Amino acid sequence: MSEPSTYDPRTTGLGPDNALAPGPGGTALAARAAELDRADPLAAVRDRFTMDDTVYLDGNSLGALPTGVLPRLSEVVTREWGELRIRSWEESGWWTAPERIGDRIAPLIGAAPGQVVVGDSTSVNVFKALVAAVRMAPHGRDEILVDAATFPTDGYIAQSAARLTGRTVRAVAAAEIAAEAGARTAVALVNHVDYRTGRLHDLRGVTAALHRAGALAVWDLCHSAGALPVSLDADEVDLAVGCTYKYLNGGPGAPAYLYVRRELQPGFDSPLPGWNSHADPFGMAPGYEPADGAARGRIGTPEILSLLALDAALDVWDGVAVSEVRVKSLGLTDFFLDCVAALAPAGSVEVVTPVAHAARGSQVSLSCAGAAEVMRELTARGVVGDFRRPDVLRFGFTPLYTRYADALRAATVLAAVLEGTA
Ligand SMILES: *Cc1c(COP(=O)(O)O)cnc(C)c1O
């Protein structure tokens, strides 16, 4: 291509919208980006976030900061903690925040109220969900299926859950789980979107196949919730977990959530039955009696500051339809793939993420030689994605604050870096 290798946003001093490759391909793509941004019904939502000139394509690891979080946290610390102190458990609604905020996440994952509770990390919730699922599964089922390409923590936790419950873990490719589930399967733990490749799995079909085999389905939604439609109720998922610091922008270490299908709640036997999940926590009884509903998934005292930061962060979803987010996510990733194809030196990168929309999450993963160094260069030039060993560049496209012009700039800088290192 013409001149992308001469582009450097730090030395040109141009803003993110006009600092584009000047060649013919770049000009046509720039016009297309401008057109797409003009027509984008979500364009104004970007103003709900604290953004700068960096092209931020790592919102699938840590979502950007919504502008409402700081003032809300300041109020929580100053007034609710600083002045009301212990009274806030009641008067500021702290005690019920895990269920209340769960009900705010529920519409984003296709869940009716009363089935989602927020608290603890995703890892801890994987543990609760898996052990509870094994305890609810039909007797005599001795295996737990785990998505072979799973985010590692899920696999580690599954191994421990299996040891504790006397089962074994069998790793199976997510695409094979439907076929592999059988009379020995108690439960399968599957990632809805593969964190590394960005492949989207068939939540409805796999869940139905597991049910036909008499097994339960536990889904990890870390890379799908907030990026694409999820229909837990309609697709009859049993249990699900997900984190809130990626596409839900809750902040570093924000608490995760646990979904327990309403019909299963009476049989949900938590492996970590802390006092917060007791039917009468302040009865301080020596014996455990579980609460009804989503609260049964709680353990101990909720992480109020992070919970309320997340609560404020969820305001960015006001008036936003997840279906619209999906349209833009596919639009952004399509356009980025087009830009990379047009601008990157021939043969310099390979597309890891499925091109078919039905199999694509909200990220584009590319593999290339020297990927770690390429990502360091990109970051130094104001394009932030991340690197996954051994050779994957991950670009997460968060539709609420990413522009088509950002996708083009990322591809332009990537092309320049690849030319420089080729
Ligand atoms: C990000 C992610 C996690 C993170 O787990 P934590 O306990 O929050 O560290 C777990 N599973 C998947 C699939 C993820 O993508």
C-alpha cells in the first residue's frame, strides 16, 4: 500500500479522526469510516466514558471508565460511608446491592429478575456453579466436561471441583461438547466466546444437547455479556457466570455475577454457604438454612465500593439495546478486517477469529511473527490491544465507545508497524 509506514500519530500531531493513511486505499477507507461513524446510532454513547486520543481496543480485558463512576463513588465514600457509616447497610441499600445490581445486569444476559447475584470473582463463581451443578446432576454421573480451550482459571477450578466431588474432568473442544455429552456427564462448563480466538459458541444448541444427555450447562459469559445478545432464560441455561470489568466497564477487580435459573434455585446447594446466603443472616443461628432466590449464591460481606462503582457504570446502558450493540460490533470488526486486508503487507498477518458472523464475538485476533513486539510498538503509538502467547494480537471492539475511525487508525498503525518489522 502507499504510505502507511510513514504514519506516526505522535509525530504528526493529528487527531484520531483525521490522522489517516493518505494513500488511495486509506482515503477511501477514511471516507467509509466517516460515513459509518455519522450513521452510527450509538455514536453519542462514547460521551458517557472518559476517553482520550488513544485507540483503546482492550475493553475486553478492562472496560473504559464511565464518567458517572467517580462522582457516585465520591458520594458513596463521603456521605454513605463517611457520614452514615453502619446505617448505610440499611439506609443506603448496601445489604441488598448484590441482588439489586444483579437485576440490572439481568436484561443484558436475557434473564428475568431474581436470578442474578453480584459478588466475588468469576473464579469463585465458577466454583460455586460447578459444585452446585454436580450436586444437582442425576446420580452416578462421574464426569465434568470442560471446554478444552477455556480461559485457564475455569479449567483449574473445574479440576478442584472434580476432586472435591469425586468426579473427573474431561477436556473437549467446545464445538464437540454437544456430541460428547453422554450418560456419564454431570455438567459441562463452556466459554460462550473463546477469549483467545474470539470464536462465539452455540449457547442454545450446546445447552439443548446437554439437556438431552441429562446433564447441566454452566456458561462463562466473560467475553459475551455486554458485547452481544445472550438469552439465558430463553435458551434454558442452568447456571452462568461472568465478570463485570470487561464489556460491563465495572472497573478493575469489579465483582462478578452468578446466574441460577429460577427452577433450580431451590436445589442450589452452595459449596460456600456463607452467612450472607443464610435465610436469616442476623439470626446468627449455629445451623445453616439457605435463603430463597438469587441470594443463595452469596457468600460473605459484599465488596460495596466496587459494587457501587459497577452500579454507576451500568448507567451507560440506559436506552441502549444489546441488539444495536451487536450490529455495531459486527460492523466494527468487519470494517477492521477490511482495513487490515487493504493496508497490512500481504501475508504479514493471519486472521484467527472466525469471519462468519454467527461464530464471531466482539474481538479480532490476528497472529503474526513477533507478535509481542508488534503489540508493544502499537501501544507506544497509541493503539492499545493485547498480546496472548505465543503469537496472537487481540483487538477488542467495545461498541459503546469505539468508533469506525478508531478501527481504521488501528489498522493503519498496525500496517506501519508490520512494514517496519518485516
Ligand atoms: C476474564 C475471564 C475470567 C476472569 O476470572 P477472574 O476470577 O475475574 O480473574 C474468567 N473466565 C473467563 C472466560 C474470562 O474471560
